[in-house]
Amino acid sequence: MSEVAELPLIGAAALRARSAARVLRTLPTDTKDAALAAMAEALVERTEEVLAANAADVDAAAEAGTPASVLDRLRLDAGRVAGVADALRQLVALPDPVGDVVRGNRLPNGLELKQVRVPLGVVGIVYEARPNVTVDAAGLCLKSGNAALLRGSASAYRTNTALIAVLTDAGEKAGLPAGFVELLPAERASVGELLNARGYVDVVIPRGGASLIQRVVREARVPVIETGEGNCHVYVDASADPAIAEAVVLNSKTHRVSVCNSAETLLVHRDVPFLPRLLAALAGAGVTLHGDDAARAAHDTVVPATDEDWATEYLSMDMAVRIVDDLPQALEHIARWSTGHTEAIVADSAAAISEFTAGVDAAAILVNASTRFTDGGEFGFGAEIGISTQKLHARGPLGLPELTSTTYVVTGRGHTR
Amino acid sequence: MSEVAELPLIGAAALRARSAARVLRTLPTDTKDAALAAMAEALVERTEEVLAANAADVDAAAEAGTPASVLDRLRLDAGRVAGVADALRQLVALPDPVGDVVRGNRLPNGLELKQVRVPLGVVGIVYEARPNVTVDAAGLCLKSGNAALLRGSASAYRTNTALIAVLTDAGEKAGLPAGFVELLPAERASVGELLNARGYVDVVIPRGGASLIQRVVREARVPVIETGEGNCHVYVDASADPAIAEAVVLNSKTHRVSVCNSAETLLVHRDVPFLPRLLAALAGAGVTLHGDDAARAAHDTVVPATDEDWATEYLSMDMAVRIVDDLPQALEHIARWSTGHTEAIVADSAAAISEFTAGVDAAAILVNASTRFTDGGEFGFGAEIGISTQKLHARGPLGLPELTSTTYVVTGRGHTR
């Protein structure tokens, strides 16, 4: 375990959270749900206070020359505050994973074996200038019985402080222990402390771009769940239906370009007869295509692609295009360049679909459907704290059960070996 | 991803394993089972070759002054080789986790959602001078569709080389891809390379003592599953049945002292009337007791305990003893000193049992049963690669399902958002 002395920025908050976690793990669902409802109500009641803090953040960010798209994510209004309050209320309706018996049976010697879901304990979350994440993360952690250590962006610090004050007041009045949610200082060094707080933090979930993920991989001595990067491919097989291919490819690329489940590379079997029409549709929708020679031969606006294009998560109206000889070549390409987030196939051949789903190693594989469906809400999980691109613990959308661990409870009557 | 150039010792083996993993993930159960059976048969047939290599290892270790207990774990004979071959055959009988549908449903929009178990990919295992682990690990990884990178002790290198030659020959003849199992060089630096082989290795499982675990925590840039350290407690409540208490405490401490699920500290409620008899029974069984003042007052052979005793995983015929005022004080002690492996309570009060199981944060909680039951074989999992003391991914005995990840396969008919 680290010493508190080594954590000057976050040590006190981490100790409060650790102490709160011991209480939270034993709270009945009713108490947690009542607190969530009270927190939602308090957010609506104290909207003005939150908006005043947010205005100060937005003004400071605007003065610092922050791009409009980032300002937009930072900015709250009464409607957005009502929206995050609603998200808390929706958590009330979701089942509490804590106490679920994952498996259980009586062993031959009479011992009763149960594997039971328990909270992880203290969950650290590092994220960007999106104040809604502050409330979502606090709510998800609470419902799953965890204490939350939130490290938001410095540019949202006033907003987050106001939000956490509201959540803390309402939560503690509703019976939650002090420290059930803690906002960490926005100094850069507080991330480093969080990543090294062994014994205080049970998991850290970074929500952010590639540079944050890389820092976490390099520095973390606590367990982490990687989320984020999605270099997603859509493979169009020779057997694909033309209308389905066009709909899925366009939706995957253009529905919302800035998110991790949008498509970045299109792989097309060389026998697909409608390639020119497909590329024309993408170009017509405003997509800049970066292709290999065969793609450039099929449509005249395609610019040349390099390995850099295969590797890039554009998050923009750009798409790489490669024509492949066959499905195995598509699988090779995906194995080399994929970040393991979401891969899609459009095909009518059951054999091709089966080969693709067996051969692709990713959190989600979409068959004749848009990559945009990889999402906790779309999957029916009700809420998500991110989309895991790692293989251990949880892969894909992280819902409430993914914020838990398990304990084996084994009951005997004096059993010995 | 690391560059191969950065992995001079293990790069070539890691590449072979990574390539094998792509084939292994698609192999039907029949092929894997036939290979396991063939490997078992080959081990028995080529026992002499294995024993000759083992004799060279044992001689070298004996000359180097290796303790007898370590030599014993290193030494093979025909019976032990037959035993590891049998363990492979037992894997044939276990269900293959790959392809299991963990959950599945049709979403309101008609999309079919399935969460399916898939292999992790390449599993690295670092372990000590126990040649049986070489065969067990290779078999568990194969059955779960993973390629195995094995880093055994230098003192067992000749034995491991002979074992892997047998497994490789038999496995490849039975249709497994080259690289399905690879023995890594025994140089110290190969562990460091393995812990940094991002992109090549999907998880590393260290099986060893505290120093190995600490090194892994410090150095690993790949995902790890921590196994091992067990500072396990038995709490005897005021409501405990005397006979059950004596049986459980003695079995937990003395059945096999060198293993992670043996008990190290005894916590006794101050109202337990049979404390002197319990301590006398332990002392009579040859256990050296290290106790607080109240324990020392109850039995005259108890030597004084310090904080060091509460922290120590003795792995010997020693036991720390503390008399607590009540169950919450026992929970406080456990929260402070436990390694989260196994904690036991002996009690007849349902309220006490419930408070204990809710309040303890550990991989396994034993109620009126010996700590020694925390074991994959005892739990009916058939085989284990270790006992995880971490909260993410897998906690407790690691069986075949714990060597898998999952993929969401989502099937539509041109679905878009």
C-alpha cells in the first residue's frame, strides 16, 4: 500500500473514499435509489448555482481560445442539467448488481458454494471537460456500491465543484457516507497520484484520447480499464446486399464522426460490383476518401492512402478505403490495424459471416449493422461509463455489472480437508 | 505495440505464439481435446527422456545448495510424469468455455445481441521450479484456446525444455499450430521483456512469491492477473461451536502450511469460553503462537506478537493470535491486514455470519469451514492456474472460463442509427 504522505493532492480524498466504500458495499438498494432520486431533485433545484459556476468556466475557456466544439461540450444550460438529473433517475430503474449470485451449487462434500457480486470498492475516473460525466459517473458508481474519485478537466473545475457540492449535500442527507464521491484537484500531478494509489483505489478508468490512455499504460500501478480508441472497420463482402452495404457504411462513417464507434476504414472485396456507387455515396455525403490504387480507380475524388491512413482514428469526415482480394486479407488488415473496439461486416453469405466473426478479435462485431450500435444504451444496458477495449474484466460497453467484482462465499458445518 | 527489436530474448517466440493464437481461437473442441489426449500419451511414452533432463536439473540444483524442499518440488519420477499426463486427460472431460453465450437477447429494434466467450489470445505465465506447472499451464491454455508463453525457473530449464518438446511434437502432430506453446529463455531479463510485450501478450499471470508479484506490479505494461499471497484469518465468534472452531482452526493452520490458503492469524472474540483449550490444541499440534496480551494470558506458550506478526504470511507452523472485543473489531483488523485471499468465520449466529460476509472484502469467505477449501479443484472447477487476489477480471480460483474474454456479436439486417 502507498503511504498517504506520497499522495499530497489526493490522499485525504482517497482516504475518505476508502472509508466510504466500506459502508457503501453494505447499503441496501433502497437507500442507494433514494439517494439517486434526491440527488436528481437537488440538481434541478440548484440549477442556477451550477449554471453560474459553469458560466465562469466557459468564459475562462473562451478567453483562453478553446475551440468551439470543446466549449460546446463544456457548456451547460437548464435543459442539460435536467438531462443529467434524468440520467440519475434512470439509474433508479436499473437492477442493482450487488448481491447477484453469479453461480452457486452444493459441492459433493456438502459445502454450499456461491459466487456473489460485490462492489469493486473505490473507482477512479479521469475524464475531459464534460460536466455530464461528473454526474453520470457518480451515479453509476453509487448504484454499483462503489465510492468515486473523479478527476475532471481543469477547465470544468468550477462546474464540477458545484455539481459535486449538490450531489454530496443531497446524498449525505439521504444517508450516504461522507466520501461517497470526491472531486480530485485538477492539477496535472493528481492524475499521476491516482494512477499510483495502490491500496486506495481499486480501479482507474481513463475516459479520453490516445495520449491519456498512453500515459495510463505507462504510469499506472493500479488496475485500469482502458476505454476509448476505436479504429473501426467496415468490411463489405462480395455477397453483400448493395442497399444494406450503402446504408451501413454511410451510417457507420457519417452519423457522428467524433465518437469512438464511428468507422474509419472501409474494406471492400474486389468482386463487389457496386464499389463505384458506394464510394460516390460517401463522397456525396461529404466524406474525404483516402484509398489504395484500386479504390482510386473506382472513384476520381479518392486521394492516395498510406499506412498512416490505416492507422488513423480520424474522428472526422475522412475514411480510408482498401480493396481486398478476399476475406482472409480483410482479416489480416483488421488484425494489423484494429484497436479492438468494433468491426463490422456486410455480407449475405453465412460462411463469410461465420469466418469473420470467428476471425476478428474485438469488443464488438457488427453483422449487417452500423458500427454506431456499440453503445451501452443501444445494447439495453441503460447506462455506461465507457467502452472497454481491453480483454480482461470487461470488454465493450461498461454497465453496472462491470463495476463489480465477485466473492466466493462457502458455507459448511465444520468442514475440513 | 512494442517493436520486435525491443524483445531480443522473447520476440521470436512471442510472434510465433501470436500467430498461433489466431488459429487456436477458431479450433473446434474436438481438435483441442484430441491434442490433449495425444500430449498425455506422449508424456508417458517419453518419460525416460523427461526424467533424464530432470535428473540433470536436480543434480545441478543440489550442487548449488538448493534446499531439500525446493529440490523435492523440482524432482520428477515416473509416477509424477504419469500424474501430469493424467491432469491433461482430465482437461479433456471439462467443458470448453470458448463459444459459450454469456448472455443474449433480441433488442427492441430487432438487432440480435450475443455476448460470446472467446480466448484471451496469448497468455504469459511466470512460475517457479515446478515442472508440473509447465504441463498444467500448457493444457489449460490450449483447452481455453490460448497460446501459452511459459517462463519457468532457470533451475528447471532442462526439464521444461524436454517437456515442451514432447508437448510440441504431439500437439503439432494432432493438428495444433506451431507456437501454441513456447518456452521462454530463463534469463532474468526475459521476465522484463514479457511484462513489456504490449501487443504480443494479452495477459501475464505471475505464480510466485511476494517479490515476483511486486516486480510485476512495478514493471508490467501488459495486463496481469495477480495470484498468490494469502494472509488469511480465521475469526472465532462468541457464538461459535467449540468442536467446529477447533476443527476449522486446526485444519486451516496445520493441514498444509506452505500454501496460500492456509491460515496465518486467529482472531477470537473475547467472550469465547474455550479460548484456552483452542490455543492448547494448536500448541499441541506443534504451532508456535504469537499473541497479544489476552492470548498470552490464556495460554503460557504464546510469545508476544507485534504488527509484524499481523502482516506476515508465515507459511510455517506459526500463527498470530489476537483477542478482539467484537466482530467489528475483527473486521477492522482484517480490513487492515488481509491480502484479500481467504477469510473464515466460525459462528453459529446468523447475524454474525451475515455481518462478516457483508463486511469482508476478499476473494473467498469461508463460513464454518477450513480456509484450505479455496481451491479450484475443491470448488469443482476441475483445474486452476492459480488463485487471483485481484478484483478485476477474475477473483479466486482461475479455471478455464477465467482464461477467456468475451465479444459482443450483434446481427442486423441493414440496421442504422
